[in-house]
Amino acid sequence: MEQSSAVERKIIDAAREVFVENGYDGAKMRDIAARANINISMLHYYYRSKDNLFDIAFNQVFSRVYGRIFDVVASDADIFDKIRTIVGLYIDTLTEEPLLPNFIFNEVTQHPESSERFAKYKSFILESIAVLQKQMDAEVEKGRIRRVDMMEFFMEIESLCMYPFLTRALWQRIFDMDDTSFNAMLERRKQSFIDSIIKSIEK
């Protein structure tokens, strides 16, 4: 049983890497088998469907990026502390795995037919927005912040945190930056991202 679980973990880890690097369309089952260091027959024994493997891999990626953020949103922390933590989690997570933003956005935009696949993620996001909306409404009543459109608020967070990673290759080529230099720049910019978001809602 332990050996079987170990093989399954190897397959899932390999599938996640291959899907993130190549997307659903570019990923091949034989590439996943090779990455997991098993033969294709063994891969099909455990997972006969590429779709099934993709669903598991995408769920891991989504949870990696958004899971802890949703936990922060659901916490009792002060609204400004939540913003600081959320931005920090975004930058730190994507610095560790910079290919994730491209993978998520490409799969969502290139496969609109997979609406059922992404429906549960949409519900998670909307539930988190509703929780934060309730807290921000209370802060508006206290006079601490101004009323803001929640879609615009989340778009600002996403654009500040995701954009550098979506365009990373471009800026690294233009300015001859290696990964270490780029990551150091983002670490320096982290506080300015936080300040910008907080300033946008402060009264």
C-alpha cells in the first residue's frame, strides 16, 4: 500500500510539473511517465485519463496559489493586516513557482469549454469576496476606509502581484536580469504594492 501511494505521489508531482510547463494541450502522458520515471503502462494502470490527472494537478496549483489566501480572508485579522499578508503570500508563492500565473490564466482562457471544471474555483473566489466585502462594509461604517468596488479591488491586487510574473521573461531579457536579481527586485517592491493597495481604500 505504501509503495502504491509513493508511486501515485510521483505521478501527481510529475503531472503537475509537466502541465505547468506545457499546459493541457502540450502535455503528453508519455512525458508524465518519463518525468515520474515509470513506464507508460504503469501510468495508465494508476491514471487512465489525462483529464483526471489534469484536474488533480490544477487543483494542487490552485490550492497552492489561493488556498492560504482564502484562509487569510476568512480569518479575524484586521483588514490592513489581511492586505499585507495576502500580498506577501502572493509574491512569496509565485517567486517560488513563477510559472503558475501563466499556467492558470492560459488554461482558463484557452479552454472556455471547461466551465464545469472551473465552476468550483469560481465559487471559492466569490465566497471569499463576499467574506471580505462584509468586513470592508463594516470598516466603511466605522469611517476607516472608503467604499470600493470589490471587483476593482481584487483586480488591483491581482494586477500588482501577478503582472510581474506574467511578463517576467520580457523584463529579464530587456534588463539582463537573472532570477536572483528579479526576485530581489520583487522583494523590494513588495512593500510598495502593499502601500498602493492600502492607499486606494484608506479614507
